[in-house]
Amino acid sequence: MAKPFGAESTTDEVLEGVSLTGKRVLVTGVSAGLGVETARALVAHGAEVLGAARDLAKATEATAPMRAGAANGGSLELVQLDLASLASVRARADALVASGKPFDLVICNAGVMATPSGKTADGFETQFGTNHLGHFVLVNRIASLMKPGARLINLSSAGHQISDVDLDDPNFERSPYNAWAGYGRSKTANILFAVEFDRRHKDRGTRAAALHPGAIHTELSRYLSDEARRELTEIMTQVARLPGAKPIVYKSVQQGAATSVWAAAVAKADAVGGRYCEDCHVADVIDAPGFTFGGVRPYALNPETAKALWAKSEEMVGERFA
């Protein structure tokens, strides 16, 4: 019997024996870390990957080895996309629709974490605007290109346990800004977006899921202030003190990207559709106070909140999606 995949599984192990020849995939955030590894693994198994990145020069350098050594018919094309600017998002989406080339997989990998207080080009709180609203507009504008049987994979985080979404004050206009609360809200939004997208599109066979890649040392932590780092240390200390707590083990990038390719190309659609995954399996729902690192909070899968977030997101971006 084959060994089940888990926290230590790598992208190559998860995709062993899997052919993605003929599959077209969009991956955002392919300039570093998980995005680069996700693209590499998919290309190595024959996929035609379109990689989007804010810094195209950086992405070009980071992906040079895989583009030079692409095998099994796989390929990588890079395009510029700034998720913190809806003008950029809409321009890229319009170009993709105009090309008419369909997608089998869309992996929303790009994101920022615990940034200082700030706004996107459109005036949204940086994390909610970049992590959620940018992807919300992009995915919905290219939804017509997603084939029946396609999958949307949203990278969320255990950070969703920090906070539910706040639909009354998504931009911290009436409450003090906190970098980790903002991150938690945006990561919960990533899950709720997958829940509602899955509900709206599953009748035509297009499914959506969200996931936590694990704790990984990547550029995602580049924005952390000294205060945010202290708060993170406190959170991790609290987790370590929980009854029966296991030490948080940092994954390699290859292990971190494994759940992305597992949920996208290996797991059964009905198993992951509308769900939240971690360590290459569907996560348990845990209704407990505090931050436990593992599992998913019930509020992140609440279908009514997912519908309300969708409506609020449409209101914020000034656009409605079927």
C-alpha cells in the first residue's frame, strides 16, 4: 500500500507518476518561494504554466533554470500582474480573456503578510486588497476560461485563526490597525472566497479549495516590523503551551508547495471542493479558542459568511460577477 502523503511530502513525491501534459495552469506569485517551486513542479510534469508576478525581472531570474530545462512538454510563460492595483488586474484579465486560451488550474499563490499599515492603489487595506480583492477580481474575470473540471486553489494560512473577516470595517477605518489581524482577515477571506466560488461553479464541474502550505522560511516575512515579529513570537509561544502541542516544524519550500499541487492535481475534486487543506489532506474543523496552527476554524467555512463576503467584495471593487 502506498504511503499516504503528509507534512513531509514534497512536490516531486506528490506528483510522482502524474502527467500534466496538455494542462494549462495559471500561478500567481512566481518570483520567489512557493510560487517558483509550484511552477517548477508543474512544468516538470508537462504542464503549460502561465506565471504571473509583480516584478517581472525578478521572476525571470528566479525561473531561468526551469525554463532552460523544461521537459516532458512542459513550459513556462511569464506575465506582469500587480494584485495591489485593480487597473493591473483588470488589464491582465482582459488580455487573458482576449487570448481565449482556457485554464485547467488556477493557483492563487501570491500574497503579503503582516505588512505595515498601508493602502493599495485603490485605497484598500494592503493585505485585504492584495491577498483577497486582487485575486477576487482576477479569478472572476477569467472564470469563463476555466474549463469544466477546472480547479481554483487559494493559498490561505493557519493565520486565518487569528481573525474572522470584518465586513463592517474591512479597511480598519474605524478600528486601530494591527498587522496580524489584517493578515488573519485576508487569509480567512481566501478560504471563504473558495467556499463561495465552489458553490457557484461546482454544477459545471469547476471546484475550488483553500490551503495552508505550512510554516516555511520564504520572502513572505520580509515586511515584518519588530512589533510584528514580537507578536509572532508570542503566538508561537502560546501554541507551544497548548495541551498535547507538538513543536512547529518548518518545512522546506518543496514540502510547502506539496499541498498546492496535491489539491490542484492529485486529490479527488469532491474531496477538496469547498474545503481547506493542510499537509496534503483535508484539514479537521477545530472550534477552539486561541491559535492552534493546525485545523480550520468553522467561521472560515461558513457558507453565509462566504456569500456576504462575496457581496461585500463586489461592492468594494464596483463590479458584479455571475
